[in-house]
Amino acid sequence: MFEWYSNKLDTHPLLTKAITSGIIGGSGDLICQYLSNNKKQKNIDWLRTGRFFLMGVIWVAPVTHVWYGLVSTRLLPGPSTVAIVSKRVLVDQFGFAPIFLPCFMGGLFLLEGRPNIPQQVREMAPDAIVANWALWIPAMTVNFAIVPLKYQVLFGNVVALAWTVYLSYISAAPQPKETTAQVVTNLPME
């Protein structure tokens, strides 16, 4: 099976990565819904799952395919030394991720037909990016250090299964954040 998949990465790299990312995205959402529904399979929102599948196909796979190639062959080429891997992770997590994640959430919200998408993304992005760093800095260190370029999107997709469960959870139940002024005005007065 792995040999077949590896061959497809050689013959049809973007299509193979797109299908894989779509399946991972949809699966992550299904896992989230299953866990959120107290492990009952009823009330699955198949449109929601379809949106995560679609985002994997049209956003995650093409963008990460190009990005990983760019980082490893043009921006920071060379052997995976500690210095090069560290630079790749820094560029990826502090340059790419803060753009990629809000764009992903914005695209997902657009597919949902939500109003005020820029405001919702601005409210959600800081916490999501910090959570992103907790998972993806170690994952990308492994990815850039030992995973061959050909398999980096696949490795990212495997890690992304857990990440997609988280993204599905936060996107399905957005909590309005209190502003500093609201917090201050709600403090008990002595």
C-alpha cells in the first residue's frame, strides 16, 4: 500500500496530496463531531464534514505542497542540519503559520456563510496560533529534520488529524470574547 502511495506521489503529487488532505480534514471533523456528541453517531453534520474535506483539497494540500518545496529547496536549501532545520521551523511557524491559519479559518467560515468573517478570524486567531505552535513546532522540527520532502505533506496530514479535531471544535462553537473594557466593568467593586 505504501509503495502504491509513494508511486502516486511521484506520478500525481498534487492530486494525491489533495485527496489525502481532504480525507484527513473530513475525518478530523467526524472525530470531533463524534466526541462532541458523546460518542453517538447520530446528528452528524455532513455539510460541515464536507467543508473540512473541501478545505483540505483546495487549500491545505496545494498551499503546503508549494510551501514545503519552497522552504526546503529555495529559501533554505541544503542538508537537514540543526541550523537549517531550526531556520525552516522558525520561518514556517512565525512567517507562514500566522498567515495560513487565519486564511484557513476565513475560508472555512466563508463556506459556512458566516457574517463578519474578518472580525471572527481576528478574535479566534491569536489563541489558535498559540495552540498551533504547541503542536506544530515539535511536529515541523521532526518533519524538516527527518521526513523526505516527498512525504512532508503526508506527515503533516497525519499530525493534522489531531489538529483538525481541534480546529473543528473551535470553529463549531465560537465563544464571544470579552473586551478588556467589558472585563473591567464586570469586576466587583468594593
